[in-house]
Amino acid sequence: MTYCKQCLEKQRRINELEEEIASLKHKLRYQERTAQEGFFGSSTPSSKRAVKPNSPPQQSRNRGGGKVGHPGHGRSAIEEQQADQVKRLSVAGVCPECGGPLQDKGIRSRTVIDCEPMRMTRTLYHLERRRCPKCRKVFIARAPGVLTKCLYGNQLLTYGAVQHYLYGHTLGQIEKQTGVGYSSLVEAMHQLAARLKEVPKALIQAYRDAPVKHADETGWRTDGQNGYAWLFCTDTISLYRFRRSRSARIAQEVFGERDVPGVLVVDRYNGYNRMPCSMQYCYAHLLRDVQDLEKDFPENGEIQSFVEALAPLLAKAISLRGLEVTDRQFKRQAARIKNEIIRIIQRQARHPAIQKIQDIFREKADRLYHWAEDRRIPADNNLAERELRPLVIARKISFGSQSEDGARTREILMTVLHTLQKRTPDVTAAFKAALDKLAEQPDIDPTDALFNLNSS
């Protein structure tokens, strides 16, 4: 068999140029995507994107409000036992037009919902002092609704803490509403956090024992230095940590060294790899990575087929838990989706980008299918990501904490209030009641006062 050396050299050069062209096209598409979507591609937050596209026409046409044919609910009246107060208003006995007497026609009820304006009140208590001549002890009357050695009442502390650390109002806004100075509010929050500093420690064991746990982190600056805000949460617990580091030791402080039960749902960040419990990787992140392949290699038929086959299955796995189906139906559908995912992953692939996704499923199979075995375990980390969103908004407004004390105060009060919000319909009333209990019984455990752990 004979061949032309020049033709062979030309073909080799052609192959090199084709590979170089393909590589340059890939780099160009990446730069175009980075310019449009941001440094992190499709994972870039919308606030970080330089160019925000217009909403698609079909989404722009969507209108809010009730849909056609929806029965609606309308305005509902309340019963007397539900009202905070009932007032009877009278009409004059004579007609204002002709002066004749008016006849009684019964009453008509009208429901009105209103609120009282928030304002600061100053109270001077004269505390009576009495002395026992027998044991020579002096007893002083206790001011109601105020903690020991605290200038501000529990109602004001509750309002400031809930509005700032739960609903994200700035201390400047609270200053205008209450009339209390900014610095005074800061000091009051520091003192309140100091009284509740043991509460997060008491919640750690409950978090460890939970059957389903979530964790996530985001950036947070403290005293002008880059750092991270960590969230460890369940359906009833929210534990916050503000640290300078993103290392695994922060998570290790919460999980400890011994094996803990349940499953931890996280993204694929390596900081959680050494946690002493089973893990479930978030399918939402995997779905985004799979869909990005189509953007990076739009002309590749193999990638097009791979994305069209795998992406819908990942989306089904995420949404399956929310369907109104029986546990038996859930098991059947989950098993079918899992088997189809495994079948696609085991296919022979030529493209390195597909192989990279397949390697994740092959090497980490023990962290990818817990959702199919237990309905309580979600296939995504949506709970933690949604809980972090208010903190991200606070970071955009405040640029982080001004000091280590501020970060520690935020850590404690956010843990307390967000956990309390998950356990009671009225977090403001519950927090105020807990502070009142601490004021009456200073020696009581704050965790018991907040969550009634020892109540029967």
C-alpha cells in the first residue's frame, strides 16, 4: 500500500486546524456567555448580570389575579369570638332630613382590619422596696415586660429584632419608626443576643438528629473582610454561622465527629464531603450543568441527544415529591426515573463533556438516589437556597457586618427568630412572650422559654 507523504501531511494539518477551530469556537461561545450571563454562567445571580434580557412574549402576556373560571374567595367577615374588640355604633333617634322619629331595623355587621402606629413611650416606674426584719432581706418590685438591667422594654426589643433580622428592615428605618437612636438599637441588639447566646448550641443536637438536613453558604463580609454565611436547616430549625472561612471545619463544628442519622442535602461543594452522614446531591445544580452543555456545544449532535434525554428526567425527579400521589405510586415512579437515569449514564459516550457528567453519577452514585428511596428526602436543595435569599438581600443593602460583634449578634438572633418562625404562626407574639418569661424568671433556660422544650 502506497501513500503520498505530502497528502498525509496536508491531512494531518487539516485535522489540527479543525481541532483548533473547534476549540476557538468553544472559547468564543464561553466568552459570549460570560459577557451575557456573568462569570458563573447560568449560575450567576440575576443581580450580577451585566445584560438582562427582556421577558419572553408569552411570559409578558401573563396577567396576575384570578384565572377565568376560578371561584375565588372574596372578603370574609369575622365572628365576634375572633374579633379583638366589638363596638356598637348608634344612629341618632331622629331623621336628619325631616326630623321625624327613626324606627329600629336591627344591626348590620362590618369587619374592619386596622393597626396601631408604632411609637416609643417612656415609662417611669417607682419600684416599691420592702425589708424583712426577720431575715433582713430587701425585696424590690419588678418592672413588667423588661429584662434585668435593660433600658428598653420587651415590646421594643421584639419589634426591632423581628423587623431587622427576620424581615430585613434596616436599623435606620427602625430608628425613624421608633425614635430610638441607631447606636442605641445596635447596643440593644448586642445585649439581647448576649442573653440568648446559648440557644444556637442547644439546637445543634436537634439538627444532627433530623432525618433530613440541608446546608448551604453564601458570601458575607465582616469588618470589610471577605467571609461566608453558612446555613444549616431543617423544616423546624435554622442555624446560621458567619465566619471568615469556607473550610470544612465550619460544618464540622455543627455535625461533630460521630456519625449522625439522616441525609444531608447539599450541592457538590467539597466542604461537606467529610461530614459523618449520608448525602444527597442537589439535582437542580446537576440539571443546570447538563443544560449548559447545550449552550457550550450547540452544534454537537451527541450532546444534543444527551441533554434531551437526561434533563427531563432530572426535572421529573425534582418535581416528583410535590405530586399528589400515594407512597406506592411515588416509589414506582421514582424507581422508573432512577432506572432511566442510570441507563443514560451507562451509555458509551465519546464527547469529554458528556463523560464528565457521567463520571459524577458513576463515582457518586451513593449520593444521588436517596430521593428515590425516601419520599421525605428532596432531590434539590431548594429549602436552604430560599432561606439564604433574605440574607443575600441584606448583604446587598448593608454590605455585610461592620464588626465581629455585629456578625455574632446577627448569627444568634437570626438563628432564634428563623427557627421560631418555623414553629409558630405569630413569631412576634411568641418572641415577646419568651422575653417576658425571661424577665419574670431570669434563671430559666432561654431555649425552654423560646421553644417550650420541657413543657408537657
